[in-house]
Amino acid sequence: MTVTEILEKIKNARKAQGFTQAEMAQKLAITQTQYSNYESGRSEITLRKLLKITEILDLELFASRPFMEDQDFETILKTLGKYR
């Protein structure tokens, strides 16, 4: 799963649960613009914020990890780690 795929999964989950970007931003104590930038990939998201988003949306991004190559998973974690 790429970072783009992760962001798309978050966006789809948010919409499916009926949350607006403004509501998500409020839950994260950030502006709607910042949330929009995270979701679109225009701004780098911290790992802490990513985990909070997955908690709010009850979303397991890495549920399919056993089906991923370890190297792919490690690459994703390293990429996300840059955003802390």
C-alpha cells in the first residue's frame, strides 16, 4: 500500500462515515485547511496524526500486512516516519 493509497482509504472512510473535513479537523485540533492538505497529500502528516485519524475512523490501514512483502511494509513505515 502506497502513501497515496493510504490517503485515499482515509478519505473514503471519512466520507463513508459521514464526517466532513471540518469535523475531522476539529477532532484533531487542527484547521480544516490543514486536514484537507493532509488528506490530499499536499502536506506531510505526522505518524501521531495518522494514528489518531485511524482511531477516529476505526480504520486499520495495515490489516493486510501479512499479505504484504516485509520490505514494502518497512518502506511505508519509513516514509510515514519522515512525517513525524
